Amino acid sequence: MREPNAIDFWRGFALVTIFINHIPGNLFERYTFSQYGISDAAELFVFLAGWSIGLATRGRDGTPEPRLTTVLRLLSRTIEVYRAQITIMALALAMIAGCALYLDNPLILEWHNAGGFFADPIQTMVGVVLLTHQLGFFNILPLYVVLIAIAPAVVLIGRVSRTLLLALSLALYGASLVFEWNFPSWPGEGDWFFDPLCWQLLLVLGFLANEASRESERLRRLWRRLMPLGIVIVIVGVVLAVLEWRPDPMLAPEPRLVFTFDKTYLSPARLIHFCGMVLAFQGVYALIAPHVGRLARFLSGLGRNSLAVFSMGSLLSLAGQFVRFQTGGGIFVDISVVGSGLIALGFTAWFVEWRSRRPRPTRKAPDAAAPADTPSSSRSA
């Protein structure tokens, strides 16, 4: 088990923020950083994924691992994330159906784009498996599947030329903004909520930031000097959020996505704001960690087990929405829902690590005295 560190801490922070924000209208939502800027926890989550890929594809001594090992490692992770998405989608649909039955309210079947599944389960089931049909609040992992699937190319190109990798990523991002390229949804109309063609840039930036900071003390000094710029960007974001000012997409010039705060296509304003957040808060963990030991351990534990915690958080946030819908919300309901949810997330992280620490039972060696062709020896084989 890793000791608490900045990457796991901020990843855990992002997971808690996503969990709270996925229960719309709750009391604690207004206190998340997503309410005081242009970007939110989704950007942080993807950026840290890119950073973590840089860490995971190197040995303990910092040397890059063999190419085949990198490809197989990331392919395995892709399958793991895909499996998690299919599992939580099935459970979420069952939860929606169960809530509709329990409350005798068929309108609940329309929640979060679930209506298509119950109206046309044959086509929609195919869409779920292909990741082209996504429920609202359950659309981050499909993006993550695509990003981890292309991560081997990111790593291998980055080892050849980081400049080339950044140029290719920026070119794809720019073209997707201008021409509004995105993955289509099916069987319903529309596109993916998170456009992988744009969000890949954030993954690449996270990967390159890790690679560069590992090798360049000069770059780390430059980042520290840019901290005041990051603080200015954060303040501007707070002012815009407090004033509730956002550019009107109908009035924005072409290409309109360049001038809006669009989340689907990761508009430049969101990207710049997030980069400012990174610059402004780059040294915060080192300052606060000695004084918030328990909090640092808790959030780092969530971050170490991000996939399991995110999956559980998605289901718990849906359950929280049901509770608030039925009860009408309120301070005591919100405290109970969010508080019990955070406890459950902590337990999830603990349970995953407890399972990994359990000694695996050793297989009993077959009895050498037993004849090889006896029925008992055949069954034990």
C-alpha cells in the first residue's frame, strides 16, 4: 500500500467532488470547487489519469518499461475499466427500474436517458455494450475506456518525441473543436457527453507534465514562477462564476466552441482555467499534508482505489438522488445522504486494499501415492 501522496490525494479529492456533484441540489454541492470556476473535477480526474500513466509505465528506478509490457498493462486496464462500466450500467438500470416499481412511478424510468433502454431493450442493450448508449452521470468511464485504449500510442509516441505527441494531440483537439467531431450515440440521437477527441488533450498534458517534471528541474522552477498567473486565472474563474456570466452559444462567433464554456468539447476556456488551477495549487498538498493527516490518508486511500471508489460513488449518488426525490431533500437528508456516502466510499477503498492484502490460500499438492487414473485424482485435477 502506497503512502499518502499528492497524486492520490487530489484524485481522492476529485472523486469526492464528483460524488457530491452527482447528487444535484444537495446542500454540499454549493461548496465544491466546481461552483467557483469554469472547469470542474472531471478535468482533474482525466489529467491525473495521464499523470498516473506516466508513473505506471516506468520501473521503480524511473526507466521506461519494455514496449510490449506497456501495451499489455494498458490493455488490461482498459478491459478492467470497460468491465466496471458495464457492471455499473446494469446495476444503475436495475436501480432505476426498482425505484419505479417501489414508488409506483413509471416516470422514473425516463431518468438519465434510461427510457430508451426500457422502451427498446434489444437495440439499447447493444448500445450499452458498445458504449454508445450512456446514462446521465454514468458517462465518464466510457471516455476513460477510450483514453486508456489509446494510451499505449500516447506513451510510445511520447518516448520518441514529446513535441510530436503534443503537436498531434493539439491538432486533433483543434480540428474537433472547429468541425465539432465527436463519437455518435446509438440507438438514440446525439453524441457522447464527453468527446474523447477533445479530452485526449488533457490526458496527454497530464502524461507530458509527469514526464517533463521527472527530468527537468528547470521546468519545475518555471511552474513555480507561474503560480501567480495561475492564481489570477483562478480568481477570474471565481468572479465569472459568482456573476454567473457565461458566453451565449447562440451569439458566439464561429467556430463557436472556441468561444464558449462547453464541457463536452473541453472548450479552451475550461482548459485554460484548469491549467491555472494546476499552477495555483501545485504546492498546496505539501503545505497542508502535515496538518491534515487523517484527511490526507482518507483521500489518498480513495485515490489509490479510484476505479472501485468511482464505480461505487456513481451508484451511491444515484441512490442519493432517489432519496432526495422521495423525501424532498433538506439539510438533514443531505447530511445523511452525503455523510453515509462518504463513509461507504471509505469502506470501499479499505475493502479493496484488505482483499489485496489477504494471503491467498496455497493449493494442496496432489497425493503422490494416489494412482493417476483414479476418479478422485481426476476430479482434483
